[in-house]
Amino acid sequence: MKRYLPLIFIFTFAISGNTQFKAPIIISSTPTKYFSGLSVGFSNIENKTIINGIKFSNSNPALHLGLLTEKEFSDYFKLSFRPSVLISGDIKNNFNIENKNYSYSYSSALLEVPLLFTFSFNSSKDFNGFPNYVHFGPDLIYNFTNKAVRFNGANNGYASTVTPFVRNYETSLKFGIGYDIKLKFVNFRPEMGCILGFNSLNKNTIPNLNLSEVINNQYTFHVVLSQRMNKVIYKRIERTGPPLWEKLLGIFKRK
């Protein structure tokens, strides 16, 4: 033990002083113009196609999970960045041409990156049954699981795998309405919306049929929980007392 005493005293002198510090405390918390939050909900993906000049459509349910970062410019105007993931089963479409049944399906797991402009026209906390804000903006979508299309042709049970005819990257416009219910700690925001897609056809790969347009629209219901972010200032509290080395030396003396 004695041979380690010099090292103990050197370490004690290095970290000791007449002033000791307690854990910092918060001295101010100022609300900022930024919000953060989470969103969860459901979407209905409507796959619309034009094949041989005939329009077909099919609905496909999906689960929505997302994040929210929002900047408030005034009581009426906000800008929202909302990256999210949309998980669904296969996108499917069944169609009949000249009394022959066809279908195709492809995997779908979507990364959505919408940038929404939000306009509030009623900031009251009282719920009156009407939406109090609208939002709209561009929505970029990437399908990172679309590797192949399963195609079933005609009534003879013919089935094959073809190259995807839809681009993985899609662009769309999102419109929606919502109600901002201000609770004690968070804002509870139920929303309904519509995402209008553009033609995402890359190249027709379905044999013996003329596929000329593919559009994926969405109809959504989301619940958003958001909270205003705060700017927090901490203060380090000082406590004056004898240096640590004196306390340790006193322990050794008593022994």
C-alpha cells in the first residue's frame, strides 16, 4: 500500500481545489419556434393503370410511421419536414381484357420525404368539430424493395416474373387537413390527406399488353403528437469547501 501512496497524493492534488462543483441546474427554459414529434397512421395506396387504353385501379392498405420537424414562422404559417416509412403488402392490380383475367404484384416498402407548408386559420383550444389547418407540398417517394414484378397472364394460369415497369423514385403532391388539439404537454393532431402521384411508368415490360400509365395515389389518416422545443440554459453550481486532499489527509491522521 505504501508504494502507491505517492501516486494517490499526486492524483489528489491534480483534481482538488478550494472549489467543488455540483451537478448543473436549469436556470431558464425558453420556448422556441421549432416543433418535433411522431406520426402514426394508415394509408390506402390506389394503384391506377392504363392498359390497352382501358383504366384499371386497385386499393392496397399500408401502415405509416414517421417523424416531424417543424418551424413556426407566425401564428398562421409553419413549414414541416416529415420523413416517414410506409409499410404495405404487395402492390396488386387485377384487370380483365377481352374476357381474359390478368394480374400483377410487386413488393412495396416506401420511404417518403414530404415538405409541407401548413396554414392555420383557427388557433382556439376548444374543439368545434372543424379542421383548423391545412397543409400542402411536394412528396418524394422511394420504393427500396421493388426488384421484380410477378405477372399472371390470361385464364390459362400462365405466371412469370418480369422486370419492374415502375420507377423506384416517384414524385407526388400532398394535400391535407387537420385539427391541432393543444394538450398540457403535447399537441394532438389528427390529420386526413390525399397524395396525388404522377405517372411513374419507366418502361412497359408486360408481354403482349400495352401498359401506358401507372399512378400511385394515397388516401391517408395520421395522428401526430408534437411538442414545442425549448432552449435550455444551465448553470454550474459552485460549493466552497476544503480541498479534497485536506479531507483525505485528515482521514489518514485520524487513523
